Amino acid sequence: MEYIEKKVKSLIIKHNTTDPIKLAESLGIVVVHEDLGNTLGFYSKHFRFKFIHLNEKLGKEKLEFVCAHELGHAVLHPDSNTPFLKKNTLFSTDKIEMEANIFAMNLLFKEKDLNSQLTIELALNKYGIPQKLLSKFF
């Protein structure tokens, strides 16, 4: 997954931010905050326009991670419709979802000193990061 790390580094340097909302907007992606019920967020593309939909009820940290994850879809899988694939096909979206999670982890945490600023427990609890993802990242 080294290509994801390189892509994230390139975006951080080019746009001078690790804030996923600012980065999305800088890339021309519309970020919409709305009531999504139990859905945390999703990425969609209509014609040539990209959208990240975020649940307006999320706290700051979860919102940041969900946005970074959906930004990963927008950057790495711009033409994939994972909700459709999950609902209507037998296609496994596990790889696509894992790549979006790795993108989010690299964007939010790779540039920071993980030993002093972020513990594994904090990442799991505060940001809602899946346990299985941490073993692939750290």
C-alpha cells in the first residue's frame, strides 16, 4: 500500500493541509453535512461532480476520520459505487474499503509523532478506527 502513502504525501504537500474537509474542497469535491440516520458518510459522483456526504450528527474526531475515509474513495476509487456494489452484486468491497481506511490513516496520523500524540487506544476509541486496520498501519 506504499502507493497510497505516496499519494497522500503528494496531496499534503500540494495543498498544504492534512484537514480532510479543506483538502476535499481544494480538490473541488463538494462536502455536504446532512442527516444520514445511521450512515456515517458516503462518497458519490454524479456526472463529473464529486460529493462527500457526512452525517451532521458526528462528533469532530469521527467526522474527521469519516471525511478522510470518503476522501480516500474520491481519490483512489473515483468511479466505484461501493454502496451499490454491496447491495446489488457479489463483488467484495473489502479491498476498496481497506484502501480508503489506509488513506485516512495516512492523511490524519502519518505526519504526526504517533508515539507521543496518538496511542492505539485513543485511535480506536476517539476516532472510531477499526481494530483490524491498526495492525496493517502500525
